[in-house]
Amino acid sequence: MELKRRHFIGACGAALAAAAAGGWTWFRRQPPVRWLVALRGGRYPGPVRPLDEQDLKKPGRWLG
């Protein structure tokens, strides 16, 4: 069995793909960051309306 150029390139590509998959698996298994600090948003982007309890009891406009 001869090792021709196409077979050699295919074997090199398979080896690189296996190494990349192993690296990706190792990267995903790293422990998560213990503390994460959230940034405060600027302000609520929409209009703020007072709560109307009668509107809460009605079905929504997206009900179908």
C-alpha cells in the first residue's frame, strides 16, 4: 500500500481535526468563572405605565 500525496494530506487533515476536537473539548471543560459582575443598564427603553389590574385579567392581544 503506497502512501500517495492525497492520502498523506487526508491523514494530516484527520490528525489536525482530531487535535482541534480534543482542544475544543478541553476548552469547554474548564471551570467557569466563579464571580461575574453585571453592568447596570442605562434606563428602561420603553414607556412605563401604571399597573391596571383589570388589564391583567383580560386575555392578551397575542393570545390568538
